[in-house]
Amino acid sequence: MKRSGFTLIEIVIALAILAVGLVGILSLFPIGFDSARRSVSATQATIFANEHLDELKNNGFPALGSTSGTFADPAYSWTQTVSTTTVNDLRQVICTVSWGQGNRTFQRAFTTNVANR
């Protein structure tokens, strides 16, 4: 008499293969969440820098030198360096935004030029 179906050994091997695959897939979730969190933070830093540089441009021709401060969200801070360029009445502004996430610190630098009106 012929019996159809799976043996116990075949089922155990199939479950072991499935378990290894699921563990591999589930181990990727924390990496994805961390990447998403860093992306949100970098986007927020870009928004803060854009607002800061727009405010700087609206306040007129910036003075030479470096200044620093924090944004509305104290987790983000900025350092601004204003320097001369080879073009008269044009200054280069570098705004560096820093923030911490976990035990790491991240920075993004944004550069623009401001003309004397």
C-alpha cells in the first residue's frame, strides 16, 4: 500500500529552513527603523538650516566671523561662518547643523552666498 504525505523529518527540515529565513528577515527591521529615524533627523536639520539662512538673508549683509546657537528644538544646534569671496559685495555663509541621536553626533553643512543690497 502506498501512502502519500510528508515524513516527520521532511517537516522538521522545512520548519528549520523557514525559521532561519524568518530570523534573517526580522533582523533587518531594526536597521530599517534606524535608517528612517536618521532620515527624519537629516530632513529636520535641512529645514532648520533653510529657515536660518533665509532669516540671515532677510537681515541684510552679514558680518564676517563665526556665531552659533540652537534652534527651537534644542536637540539641534548651528554654527555659522561668514567669509569673504573673490566677488565684491558677496559673502559666503556656511551653516553647520549638528544633532545627537543615541550615542552618535551628526552634522550637515549648508552653504549659500549673500549679496550686499
